[in-house]
Amino acid sequence: MKPKSSNQTSNNFDRTSLTSMSKVELELCVIDAIREHRRLLESDQIVYEEWESARADPQVPTEQIERLAAECLSRQERTAAQQNHLSELLDLLGYIPKVPEDSPEEVNSAQEYPCLSRSRLRD
């Protein structure tokens, strides 16, 4: 029998903690994760466009283009990891919830039921 890696142990802890949540709490976590994924995609697009623009400009130093390329890759990896987490949450919830527009009432409601993020689960 293979020993579990720390990542497998962390994922099992995530799933155990999340399955103990009520559907309402889990749905709020999923909505938070969907919003976070949208924010990541938007900011990733901005960095990608900056990189593309820099590549097209012959006056931009190669070092700057390489830094932007590395930042794009790093962001892709982070977004992919967050998308995997979102997928796990959706699997647990069993459906895709409607994501309401942000309003002051919803922000206050989300603060009442903070979602268990991966970083909090590992602590």
C-alpha cells in the first residue's frame, strides 16, 4: 500500500470538511469560488494582453517580455488549480448554483458564512 502524499491528505481533509457543511454553506462556498475564478480569468487576460503587446513592440526589452511570459504561465497554473478546486466543490454540491450580482447585502451575507478556503483547511 502506497503512503499518501501530503497533497492527497490535504485533499481528503478538504473533502471531509466540505462534506460536513450544510448545502447552504456549501452553495455559498461554490458561489465564492465561481466569483474568484471569474476574477482570476479577468486579471489573467489583462496580463496576457500586456505580454502580447510587449512581444509586438520591438522596443520592449527581452527581459521584460520574459518576465511577462513567466507571469502568464504562473497565472495559468494558479487558475488551473483554482478551477480544479471549483470542480470539486461543484461535484460535492451536485449542481451549478445561480451566481447573483454582487450587492452590499450579498457581501454581508457571505461574511456571515465564510467559505473554508484551501489555505484555511491546511492550517
